[in-house]
Amino acid sequence: MTDAPVVTRFAPSPTGYLHIGGARTALFNWLYARGRGGKFLLRIEDTDRARYTPEATQAILDGLTWLGLDWDGDAVSQFESADRHAAVAHEMLAAGTAYKCFASQDEIEAFREAARADGRSTLYRSPWRDVPESEHPDAPFAIRIKAPQEGDITIQDAVQGDVTWKADALDDMVLLRSDGSPVYMLAVVVDDHDMGVTHVIRGDDHLANAARQSMIYTAMGWDLPVFAHIPLIHGPDGKKLSKRHGALGVMEYAAMGYTPAGMRNYLARLGWSHGDDEVFTTKQALEWFDLDGIGKAPARLDFKKMENINRHQIGISDSETMVRDVQSYLTAVGQPVLSDDEAKAFADAFDKLDVTDKTVGDLLAKFAFVLDKPPFTLDEKAEKLLDPVSRGILTQLTPQLQTASWNREALEQTVMEFAEAQDLKFGKLAGPLRVVLSGRAVSPSVFDMMMIIGRDETLARLAHVVG
Ligand code: GLU
């Protein structure tokens, strides 16, 4: 092996969103390349024109961007290279590794029916494989590869090990249809070759394709990339992931309050491991990621684990990243993003408070006291805490807070001493004060809130209720 720079690619078919399985494939390719100073390329496999829309491509770019997976250069359109794909089929024709097949669809169907009736393999064997050019009709033709007819084809897969197919189980696949359009299998190989891809990391639903694709590499005398076919993701029930499991697109996870760092961490662990490490930074993942750590068994989605990892990642996030994640979350759920002032207040509070929230939504609820402005709309529970007795107590507490030194120790002392003097349990005082400061019955500690919003705002909020 030479140490040629690593080039990986993510080659999604634009289906309208970035599937969670695709996101993991993209992440593995990104980690592998970026961790080795290599390139990570993006190719949109948009040859199915009947289904293609620009919005579908944009959805994939948006998903990757949200996840923080940047690619080198522009996203490449597979469709735009159709002429090049066709040219390669013609090169193979000229080199004798492919041939013109004049069989019509009806003839192929008739072959298959006869084979079925005789109990033979229905794999199509074109009668044109060895017919000399001089005997060719002047008619439309498809170009088929001259596949080896005996022996084995072995793919050395970095995850699956050596996987072997009997050559006679593979037919002379069509490379170029009679309308001149290249088939997908050819396009993938030509693009991977032309893009200089050294490692193909993708779902193991493409493993059988690798055998067919290898025939094209061999016919063209091109080096094969390293193949790494990763087991698919299964749902929590162990079944293949499908619509029935819900949430298939990464932006749905964004809307559930998962952060990009949380998703990267969780997806990295989905089918790959590094010892017992569950929570790690992206920097660590870049250092550690290797094909050896990819398991052979399908990984199962586990929402508890995902939440747990997300909680850890929110806990270690810096405020700048968190603000960005909050804005993406709000966009994903269709709510207005934070203004500059709100974002600043949020970031400041985020820096000052310990957070243990599982989702961005929980985090926003916790920080409502810096984002919402009084007068607050109280729910029933909060309303109950502000009964006339509590209001009376708060009225008496106000002057104490007006003169207290504004540091946490002094505030705790002032409030505790006040409670004692009034013969009150601290909780009796904290509940109403919490509602005054946050408008909610559940919030961070009253002292944390007072420290963060400051004396003037604390007194202003008290004045709203008891003033
Ligand atoms: N376009 C294929 C897909 O979305 C991937 C092909 C490949 O990675 O070779 O499943």
C-alpha cells in the first residue's frame, strides 16, 4: 500500500431528505477522510430524472450542513457526467471487454421464460457476446460487459472480509442502454475512478453491487478502491429501519432537539466502537475512527442512548455552538429564531449554569427566565404558587433584596435569614419567587436566576407581581 491521500465520498440518491442511515454513512466517510488529512467528496446520484428535484438535493445538503459534515469542492451531479459514462462504455467496447447486444426486450423475456420452464438459471446469456462485428445488424444496441464466465470474483472488504461470488452467478450486465443512457452501476464506477476515490464506505445493501462494479474496474485496468460495506441500521425492534419506525430524516432529529454534536457522537457509535468509549468529542472521533472498529452486525437505534449522549454533548458544548444549535432547532420546529439580544442573554446564562438537559427543547424551557419577558403568562401551577399570602411575603422580601450585596453567598444569606425571621420553610419562599423570576413553577435555582438576571431585573420582576 502506498500512502496516497485518502479520498472518500458520500453518494446519496436525492430522495427528499437525508436519511439517518445516509447520515451515518456520510459521517463515517467524513471521519475517515478528515481524520487522515484526506478529502471528503459529495456526489449526488441524480440519474433517475423522473424522481429528481433540486429541492431533494438541497435537503441533503442542508442535512449534512446541520450535522457539521463539510465536503470538499462542489457537490457533483452524476447526471451531468452521463457523456463520460457513455464514453467509458465505448472504450470497453473498443477494448473488447464489452460487446454490442441487439437483443430486444421481448427476446430477453422469451429467454427467461424458456429458462424458467426448463428449470435453468434465468440469468440472461446474450447470443451476441461472440458475434463478430461483420455480422452485426444496423440496429439499436445495448453495450454489455463481457463478464468472466468461470472462476470466482472476490471482494476484499474491510468490514465483511473476503466475499466471493461464483462468476457464473453474474450476467453480462448492460453498461449502456440502447437509448444511449448509461446504467447506474457504470456511472458509480466511472465517477469514483474520476474523483480519485480511494475508499468506498457505504451500506452493505451495496455489497453485491461491488462484485459487478469490480468487473468494470478490472476491464478498464483501474485500481479498485478499498471497499467497506457497513451493516444497515435497524429499528429498536431489530427490524430493518423503515417508515414505520418514524423519524427517518436527520432534520426530524433536529426538531426533536438533538444537537449536531449529539448526533455525530451517537451515529459514530452506531455500528462503530472504540473500546468502551460512549461519549466523545468530534476531535476524538476523528483521531480514533478506523474501519477496524466497524462491527459486522446491524446496529440498532436506541433512543435512550441517543438522549443520554445528547445530554452529555449539550453539557460540554460551548455557548457559541449552543446558540447556533438553538437557532437550528427553532428553525426546524418552525419557530422564530432568537434575536441578537436574546442570543446574547442565552449564551451568557448558558456559560453560567450547569446544564443536564437532554434536548434543546428542554434547554430552552430551562432558560425561559432569560428569554421570556414579564409580565409572564402563568400556568395553573404557577398561578397557585402566587396566592395572597405568598404575595405578602414577597412584598416584605423586596426591600431586603434592594439592599443585599449582589453575590450568591450574600443573596443566599439574605433570603435564608428572611425565611427564618418569618418562620417560613425555604421552599415556601422559593416557589413564589421562582414564579416571579421565571413565570414558571419549574426553573433553575432562584439564586442562579437572580445572579444571572441581576438586581435591577430581579426587582423589576418583583414589582410586576407585588409592586
Ligand atoms: N446512491 C446510493 C445510495 O444512495 C449509494 C451508492 C454508493 O455509495 O455507491 O444508496
